[in-house]
Amino acid sequence: MRFALRRLLKSPGFTLTALFTLALGIGANTAIFSLVRAVILRPPPYPEAEQIVFVWNDNRREKIPDDITSWPTFSDWRSQNRTLSRLAGYSARNVNLTGNGEPEQVASCSAGDGLFETLGVSPFLGRWFTADEQVEGKDGVAILSHALWQRRFGSAPAVLGQSIEVNGRPLTVIGVMPPRFAFPERSEIYLPLAPAKELREARSAFWLPVLGRLKPGVTVVQAQADLGSINDRIEKEFPDQAGYGVNVVGMHDWTVRNVRPALQVLFGAVGCVLLIGCANLANLLLARGVSRRREIAIRCALGAKRGQIVRQFLAESLWLSIGGGLLGLLLGWWGLGLLKTLGAGYLPRPDLISTDGTVLAATALVSILCGLGFGLVPAWHISRADPQESLKAGGPSQTSSRSTEWTRSTLVVVQAALSVVLLVGAGLLLRSFWTLAQVPTGLHGEQMLSMPLSLPRSKYDKAPKIAEFLQSMQSRLGSVPGVQAVTGTTSILLSRLHNSGTFTIEGRSWEAQQHRPELPFDTVAPNYFATMNIPLVEGRAFNNFDGADAPAAVIVNETFARTYWPGRSALGQRFLLGEVPPADQKTAWLTIVGVVRDTRRQGADQPVRIESYFPLAQEPANRFTFIMRASLPASAMARPLREAVWSLDKDLPVPRLEPVTAVLDATNAPRRLNLGLIGAFALLALGLAAMGLHGVMAYSVTRRTGEFGIRMALGAQPRDVLCLVLGQGVRLMAVGLGLGVMASLILGRVLESLLFGVHSYDLVTYLGVITVLGLSALLACWLPALHATRVNAIVALRAE
């Protein structure tokens, strides 16, 4: 080992190249493996987490298998099931926290009876909610997250019994959650789940996520069958529940459902990069070993056995693997921090992603295996050389054995094939992203800022009061210097579980409409469409005459109008949300006064769905997002806008301002992250493959100097030698391209779930990859080939 280290130190250029190549491969694998282990392999941080399941409403009407459910349906599941030991509901939302510091908007969770016992956790301080506190009017208590307790209350144990204000309502702190507990994600304050009487009785009001724990020995499949039979009885008893099923899924499987395919692809990509790096190093060591044949021959002549020769080469490889592993660990640690930053809003539980002992052990194992892998092949080949022939040859132009040359060529072919696989994957994702970017969403957010506000119901409990405040706020924000226009809406984008409901069109029976899709609805300010550059196709926009006492007005999108009134105008048509009420009740018929252009508010990769908009004065909402067209950046506007809000309500938290373009771009963030990572790995693979081909060709030219001298002495022209060398490199790359294309066609199906508008066998992508690799191969071979044309025949023959 000492001798191997001395030899490596005497060749700093070779050693640094080898260490850098290996560190890149191991570093990338360390970062991605840390991510995969924390997100996919590690179960949720709860006792017996494999028994925890989500029980969702399988909304077949909207094709949402993980929709929220109603309280009556949840009660039936809880009382009638035979496979779950516990079943609890919860509800997540943002709340305003005031007192003991600046007003702050935090994520909260209203926890149903038994939620914490279902998760199997115990309080860090204090106690859980009692059954008596899960009743409306008696729910004036709260539990703090550990992070909020530290940040806002200085970790003081005396926080128990203190009073805090949540949404303007005083609550008593009765407990603190354990460290790093976050269910649902990012929740910082926990309240009792105490739904109003109307919600407890409304079977068609979907608002409740449900969590359960399986009984010992019970599987998810058995729980699905059990709850499915209960749901069948519900559908028979309540016909309006037709189209709603039940879906039981493990907590871990549901949490990673969106990131699992991408992480699996990334893990395969970094594995390819590592293999390419190892093949490159094997080629370097093979070339280095061939140049040491005379040394090996002398060792053998002095009595060295084959095993000793192999061990000597493996010692050098192990030194390289140790050094590359340490450098790779540093690169992986840095890369993991970068991944956590880039995927903060995309990866589940980013706080649990770290480089732990298992990752360190895996890095050490990978380093050792790499050392054995790229060191064993050259060691085996060199140790098989005939010492007598090596001593006879003696000169610098001695040729390698046929098997050695074949091995070197095979390694280059493998590198090229793996590079094709990575480049095709990156190319498909790039084509997919480009196709997605060309899809018009109908939304424009340039030079616009968004500012969400949440009005506490304890203070803003009446619709007129809410509408008056929001209208006054719009006027106040419009007077801030730098603000050119102000509008607002309840939501800029549509989430998968957006506010929506069934609807009945006037003159059409309810029974005939039960299986219609749910209609999303938003409240908007009168100038919303003009400010957001959403064209009006027909009718008019909202105005100041659409007040609380005016006839109920609604604006719909083109898809809604075209779907339900094909071939004729939708203006003046009426519908209402829900079922037609009895004749003795006041009907809330909505009259369509305008039709606006379709927008893709669920993302460019999602189809346009029916939408509706209500005027602010008629349907005011406690949660409202103001949108401002500004001539100054968000950093300059933050303070004056916050002061404008506090001038109307000093207790109202103002979250961080965010450019509307950032909100719109968030829908493409996962695709952008996948493209960036796989693209980086593909470029790295391309560089390593080009380096490997260049090294093989340069070494080949060096070993064939005598041959080129003879050829040129016999009349060969420089262009003949140039074509000879280039032809050798092109043949190797062509074989690698062919194998890589076949592998890509087979493995391309893995990417199907990540693509949009592009097939896994996209011809443009394959032609582009072949062109790029072909040009890279020519460039890698050009310098060695040019060097071969400059061989002096006389000097070469004298050397022989």
C-alpha cells in the first residue's frame, strides 16, 4: 500500500484525473441515494408506520382517487369497519397568530379525536385534546409545534396555560408537540376538530381527510374490501353519493406517490454516471499498466507470483477509491443541500433528508466496489502478460495484446452506450418541457405581485363586513407608490381539491345531472379579468352594480358555455350550486353575464376544465389574494404594502410577497428539477465518454507510432492516416450508439409518466443524440488523429 501510494504521488496528473472522475460519480450517487433513502426507503417517523393508512374518497366523477370526504361518511366508516383499530379526521389550513410578537400567518391542523394516538406520538409538553374539547364552543385550546414553541416562545416551559390569539380568538396553550413532528407537513399549531352542526350532517360537503391505523395482521387489501362494502351500502342508501367510492392506501405509498418515479429515474441515471466513470478509470489504469509491462516482467523474473501482481494493482485502485470516496462524500453533502433547496416545495419532509450512517456506509461500500471493479480488469490483463515477450520488446512502441485492446474498446463502447441512454432521457425531458412551455395557459403574471390575506371569522363574520374590508383594502393598496393596478381572487391557480360543487342547470332535472363534473368557483374583484389580461369572449365583466342586493351574477369560461349550451349563447342562462331547493325556499339562481377565455389554471399539462367566477360584493371570501401590477420589485414593495394592510387592521398578518410568475411557474417546478438533474448527469456522462474515447485513441496512436512510420515510409499520405485513426474511433462509437439506442428504446417506457406531448421513441430526440455523440466522437478522435499524421517516419523507424 505504501509503494502504491508513492507511485500515485509520482503521477499527479493521472492521480488527480482519476480522483476527480471518481469523486463526481460517487458524489452524485451519495446525494441521490440520500434523497432516495430519506424519501422512498425510510418509512414515516411514527411507530409501526406500515400500519398507518389514508382513507380517501375515490371521486370517480372527477377522476380523483384521493379526494376528501364528508363527516357523515367518515362516521359510517369509523363505526362500521372491522379492520381498523383507529380512524381519525383532520383539516389543514392557514391561520393568523397574534400576540407575543408581530402578527404571523402559520399552517394549522384541526385534529380529530384520536389523531395523535393513530400516529402513535406523545406530547413533548402538556397533554392532548380531550373528547369534551372536540365540541364547537368548547374548543378554546391549542397545541404548539416544537419549532413554533422555540421560535416564538423561547422554549419556555411556562407556555402551558398561556393565552394566544388565533384568528382573533383567544386560546389556551395545553401542549407542545415532539421535535420534528409535522403532520400534515409544515403545521405549526394544532386545534381541536369541532365542525359545526351543518357540516356534521351534510353528506355532500366534502372537506375532511381521514387517517387510520390497521389492526395487527390486517393488510391494506383487506381494509379496502371492508370499507368498500360499507361504501356500497352508503351508495344504496343515498343515491346522490353514486360515483364516490373509497380508496385505502398506505401512508408512505401515498406520501411518495408523486416523487417516486422521478427519484427512481435519477437513481438509475447516477448509477450510469458511476459506471461510465469506472469504465474510464479502468481504461486509464489499463493504459498505465501496459506502459509498466517491463516493470511487471522484471518482478515476475525475480519471483513475483500472479496474485502479488494483482494485489499491487488493486492497492493503487483502492487508494484511488478511498480518495475518490472522501471527495465524493464532500461533493454529495454539498449536492444534497442544493437538492433540498431546489426541491423544498416538491419533496416530502425535506427536514428529514440528511447524510446519515447508512449513507456513509453505502458510500464506503460503493467506493470499495469501484476500486475492485475498475482495478481488477487491468490487473488481471497485465498479470497475464508473458514476461519473456515483455523483456524482449523492451521499447516504448511495444504493442498491447489483442485481449487488452479488445477490453479497452469494450469499455469505450459501454461508456458510449450508457451515455446514449442518459442523453436520450435528458433529450426526451427537454422536448417534453419545451412542448409544455409552448402550451398557452392564458395566464400572465409579468410585473405582478401576489399577497394572500386571511381574515379571521371571529372579527369578519358577516359577508357585508368582509366585502367592505376587501374593497377598502383594494383601494388602499392601489394608493401605494409603485402600484399601477390592484385586483384580487380567492385563488390564482386551481389545486386538485379546489373549492367546487355540483350544480343544476335551470330547466334540467337533478337526477339527469348527478354524474356531471363538479364546478370550481372563485370570487374575483370587478377588474380581475382586465388586469390579468384574460379576454372577455361574450357579455360583460363584473362592475360596481353587481352588489350584494343585485341579482346573483356569474361569469363562466368557454369550456363551460360550450359544453352545456353548444351552438348557442350562454348569456342569460341560469344555474345554481347543488340541488334545486323546495319551492318554499329562496332559490339562489346564478345568471351568466359573461364568458371569458379558457385558462389552464391546473397547469399546462392538465386539460381545461369548466370554471365559474363570482363578484366580490356578492360572494366575499375570508381568504383572498390581492394581485398588484407594480413598477418596483417585491423587495421594494414589501414594507409599504404591509403598512397599507396594517393601516386598516394592525393584527392582520401579511405573508411574504411573491411574484405571480413564480406562482405560475410552480406548476412546472418538478419537471424543471427533473430536467436539470438528468440533463446535468447526461452532460457529465457525455464528457466522461468523450474523455474515455480520446484517451483510448491517444494511447493507440502512441502505441502505433512505428506502424504509422512504416505506412508513411511506404507512401501513405497524412489524410490516409487521419482516416485510419478517425475510422477506428467512429467504429467504436457507432457500436456504442447502436447498443445505446436499443437500450433506450427498452428503458424509455420508464420515463413515460414524466413526459408530456412526447413519446419515449421520439425520432427527433434520437437523431439529436446520435448527432451530438457523433460530433463528440469526431472531436475526441481528431487531436490524436492529427498527431498521427505528423509522425516522422525516420524517427519512428529509428525508435523501432
